Amino acid sequence: MAKVAVVTGAGSGIGAAAATALAGDGWTVVIAGRRRPVLEELAAAHLDLTLDPVPTDVTDEESVRNLFEVAVTRHGRVDLLFNNAGMAGPPRDLDEIPLAEWQAVVNVNLTGAFLCTREAFGVMRRQQPQGGRIINNGSISAHSPRPRSIAYTATKHAITGLTKSTALDGRPYDIACGQIDIGNAATDLTTAIAEGAAQADGSMRAEPRMRVEDVARAVVYMASLPLDSNVSTMTVMATKMPFIGRG
């Protein structure tokens, strides 16, 4: 029987790549995102894979609850959650950030991840056989921020706390939790980085990117482990990006 995964933010980028890679590895994948047409287009492009679109707003409690109810109703259980949905606000000086902009980033990146984790945890705790795995999409910003990105950076630091607390609280129920920190995957969201990104010294520099498929392979590896083994934190990055060292 195929294992069942839920992937949020699955309509494009890292989410779409991870979802198709998991499905290619034999998983049944419930793909969640706000845009139904994009999810259905992804599923239609891979008719040889089991991709089940469920439109979801991760910031809405009832929408998230519905996502997991549908997953269990259609497929019987949930073995994996990839908390991938996220957003970044526009770069601004700290004193010019509107509260609504801050809250929007927190709602998606942190509260959305919590709501999905809470629902997945409840399913995994009560299903038979018990247990499952949660993988949170962190960021290299969880370790080292970019200039003028305080909301995004703060939420990605918070994801590390969410990951560690979930891993600890999940032990009695065979629920493993780990985090993947990604640096410069080549998606539409990082196109500007390839052209020039602000650096800590005030300069602008084009940064190397890596294939999004390589991120997806890392997610598949983390997901493939038995529940008595866990990748607590993995960093996957473009080898030559300015992160390790001083540029």
C-alpha cells in the first residue's frame, strides 16, 4: 500500500518539485495550495503519478482541517507532511514595514505551518499503525539573514523552534520531525537573485542557484527513512552561494 504525503505550497517551485518526486518514488501525494487551476494543471501533467489536488489556504483553520480530513477520507492515513508553503514580504527598512505586511508573512510562514503540523500530528497520533513524519521547509535565513528581510527571517528562525518542539513532542507517538534549509533553489521566486541580490556589505551581487530537482531529491531522502531514524536538520544549497565564509 502506498504511503500518503501532504505537500503544501505544491502548485509551483519547491513544492511542485517535491510533490512530483515523492509521487515518482511511489507515494500518494495530496497537493495543497490556494490556486485550484495550478494544482489541477500539475496533476494533469503527471497522469502516471498519484497527485491529488486539494485547494487550501494554510492561514485558515477550517481550510487546513478540511485538507487533512480529505486526505484521510480519500487515502486512509497521512504518513508525511511537507510544510512548504511560504512567502516573503518586499524588502524594506525595518521602521517602514506596515503591521499588516508583517502579519501576512507570519500568518503564512509560521501560523500556517503550525496549523498544518497540528492537524497532521493529530492524524498521525491516532492512526494505525501509529506515527508519521513532518518535514518543515526552513531556510538559510534561519541561520543568516539577508538585509531588509526581518519578517521572513524571524519566521524561519521560528520554524526551527517549531521543528524541535514537534520532534520532542512526537517521540511518544513515533512522529519524527526534521527541517530542510534551502539556499537558492532555481525557482521563479529566486530569478532576481540570479541577477543581483543585496549583500551584507551593501553591495549587489548575482548569486549562484541550484536545480530545484536537487532539493526534491533531498526531501525524498528524508521522507524515505524509517521512523526510528530522522534527519533533524539538512542544509541544501548552491555550492558557491555566499553563505559559508565571508562571501
